Amino acid sequence: MNLTWATAGGSKVRMAMKERFTVTELCALRNDLIQGGMVDSREAAELLQVFLAGRGYGVSQTAAIDAAGRVEMAGCSLPVLERELEGLALVM
């Protein structure tokens, strides 16, 4: 669970933010991306889009391709994958 600081009446209060995706979901997606070899950014982007659509989010194809490239450059690390997914997810 991510923790953040919020201001309440001039004092900082530590609040827990609900994560959008579980570690299990992220690991499964990461494994799919790695097994697919992430050879083609468009194929990786499609996996990201399917993952998000299955959870009720929409995503721009162009944004997904860009995000797939960044995930690939980061070696498909979980923190980068999570950050990119959260940046892509559009509530439908």
C-alpha cells in the first residue's frame, strides 16, 4: 500500500492510498510481457490495453505504445510497470 502525506488543518497526516493493481496482477502481466519477449512495442502495448480493459479502464493506443517502450527500457521492472499503468488508466 502506498503512503502519502496530506494536509489537514495545517498539519500533515499520513494517509494510505489504495493501489489500483495488486502485486500478483502486476507480476502476471510482467511475466506475460517477458515471455512475449516484448519484441514489438505494439504487441506489448496491446497487452497493456487488454490488462487495463479487463479491469474497467480505457487507454489510448498511442499512450500505450509509449508506455510499453518505457517499460521495456526499464527492463520491465515492477515499479515502472505500475507507474506506467497508473498513468495510462482512464476510468470509463
